[in-house]
Amino acid sequence: MIKVITGDTINRDEEEILPANTTLRSVLDRKGYSSATGTFMLNNTFLTSADLDKTFKDFPEPPSGVYKLLDVVKARNAA
């Protein structure tokens, strides 16, 4: 079991406990993030679309012991 925080670069969800063999895409889909159009980071490293089908155990455990899976929110210029 691992600890995961999901969210975006502005808001974070509460920490949850998940099996280490959970795919990143399944977490994002369950939380309502569009894995087809979003830009995501895991522990401050940008992910490719292929990375989203990997499990958390495929990535090094962070020093804090908590994985941070974030949707990168980009500000858009309205002008």
C-alpha cells in the first residue's frame, strides 16, 4: 500500500491509501481528470501518456513516502 495525493497545481485532494499496483490513469479517471487532454506530473516529473498506464510501483518512491499525482493547470491569456 502507498500514500497518494491527487489534485492540480492549485488544489490538492486529501491523501489516500492505494495498492502499489494501481495505474496512474485509473486514479486520474476515478478523480475526474481527463487523461486524454491533461498534462500530468508525478512527484515534480512530467508524465507521458504511456506513463499513465504504469503503476505507482513502476516509479521510485519519493523521499516523503507520499506520491503526488498532479494535473498541471496552465493560466491562459484572455487577451
